[in-house]
Amino acid sequence: MLKTITRATLLLVLVSSNSLFASPFIKDELLKPQAKELIVKMAGELEEKTGIHGYVIATNDEMPKGMNMVTYVKQFEGNISKPYVIYIFAPKSLRVGVIASSSDIEKLYDSNDVKDESINVVRDEYDGNKVEDKYNIAIIQSFSELVDQIGKSKNIEMTTVIPNDTHFVINIIRVFLYIGSIFVVWVFLIKPFIDRIRNGRK
């Protein structure tokens, strides 16, 4: 429990700092800014400690079941660095996948475990989250699992990953998403309204 609290505290600190690493997003049509920051931190630590580049594709592209994900990824190879591991989330096509640049990297993680993290979140009909938030939570949770497994395979502790406890993870991420939403409402709706009232009284 203490380790979980420590990691959660560290995560809050890391979110507020800037990343020195290249963007891990090959294609992003689904993620909120708060979710992206978490992934940037995890990808940065993965690259720093293992030399492996972690990427995310979060897309609304149609990706039929017969379509090979490796073939899909090849169109982006000019913009990514090897060695790499790519997490793919394509909810419109009900596809989730993990692609590595080599068989050696594939041995560092269990792709079924990584994919299950996303599938379990999306399938949960009673968690009270909107579809958009469920997608964000699913992507973060799977990418965290991927980074954590690679670290463990190399006997390296990854300090930016999220504890593998579904309810705890969802609550932490929900806080980030809600804070971001509240901030947007304050900046664009509430604050201008208050300013207009104040100016009207002068």
C-alpha cells in the first residue's frame, strides 16, 4: 500500500514537469492532454532506462480484422526510431495490438496481458465513465502495463508506471481528466462570465 501511495505521489509530481524526449504519439485522435502527459513520462523513462522507444497509435482509422497491424505500422516507419514498441488502439475497428521492431523486444512483454488491460476497461459497463474517458483510461493502463513489463524483464524499476490495480488506476486517471475539464470550463466559461459581471458593476 505504501508503495502504491508513493508511486501515485511521484506521478503527480511528474505530470507537472516537461519531457525532454521526442513525442511518443505516432497518431493521436483520442487522447486528452492530461492522458498524453502521463504517456510522455512513461515513454521517456522507457527510452532513458532501456533504449527502447515507446510509441502510441490512438486512432479512429478503420482497421478490419483481416488487416495486418504490422503492415499498418509500416506507413509510419519514416517517423519513428528503432528499437521500438508500439501500442495500437483502434476502437472503431475493435482492434488493440502491440508491435515491436524485433523478436528480442517481443520477448520482454506479454502482448495478451497488455491488450487485456484495455479490453477490460472498455468492456466494463458499470464504471460510470463516458466512452471518451474509458478510451483514455484504457490506453494509459495498457501502455503502463507494457512499460512495466519491459522494465521487469530487464530488472529495471519503472517509477512512472501506474499501479496495476484497476479501480485505483481509474480513480487516479479520473481525477486528472476531471481537473482538466474543470480548468477548461473555468477559463472559457466561468471566468469570462464573472469578469463581465464585475465590469458591469463599474
